[in-house]
Amino acid sequence: MTPSSDASGVPDPWALLREMPDVVMLRQPIAEPGRYYHGLRAIVLRSGRSLEEERRSLWHELVHAERGDTECTGWAASATERRVEREAARRAMPLAVMERRLAVACDWDDFVWHMKVPESWVRFRLAQARPAERARLDRACRWSDFGDHAAYSSS
């Protein structure tokens, strides 16, 4: 589990970056949200983004760095990106942390704020949850319309 930067338990991508001394991170005015350059062991994040957006991009690029991904194109690139995005979301929002944050959040917006990433990514993570995980999250939630906000049905 990646260390948290505070008592929330939400994993901190900058803590993981510190554990990778051979990888550097830069902020530059690039077109894409983030990019990993394997030959340079460098992560470049687009400057001027919100902390939540930057956090999402950093998680994604850190997964590329851990995997040692090099540039690829076509179908292989899109398949790799999908796998990396799922893994990054899982690492940024582990089930146990989501359960704890749901238990203290007063509503959907509060829950998203607790997760420290963009709302769209919280929805993406919830859409990846397996039925048993969904049931755990439903049980942890204190408000009644969680299933309406989450990207799955709590039937």
C-alpha cells in the first residue's frame, strides 16, 4: 500500500514518487495531461492544473514508470493505457480507503472531496468495482443515494 500524506489514509502519489529516486517529475505547458518518458525516467505533468487533476495524472504516469513502459502505438497503446488507467485508479483509491471515506462523508460531494481526485475518476473507479466490492461500499455509505451517484446499481 502506498503511504498516505495525512490521517485520511488516501494514498499519496508524491510519497510513491519519493520512493523512486531515479524518476524525476517536471511541470511544463504540454498538450496532454501527463507523459512518461522512459529513456529519461521523467514524468512531465501539464502545468496549471488543479491539485486533483495533477494527482490523477501523476498516479497514471507513476504506473507507467513502475511498469517500465516505453512508447507504443496503435492497439497495443490503447490496451496499455486502459490497463494503466485501471491500475492507477485502484492504487489511488483502494477499497479500504473508499470504505473509510464513505463512512465519514456526509454526501457524494463530500466523498469525492475526501478522495482528492476529480469526480470523473471516482466514478471511473466505482465502475471498475466488482459486485462484492460494491456491496462493501454500499454498506459503508451513510447516506441513502450513494448508488444513484456511483456508476453502478446497488441491487
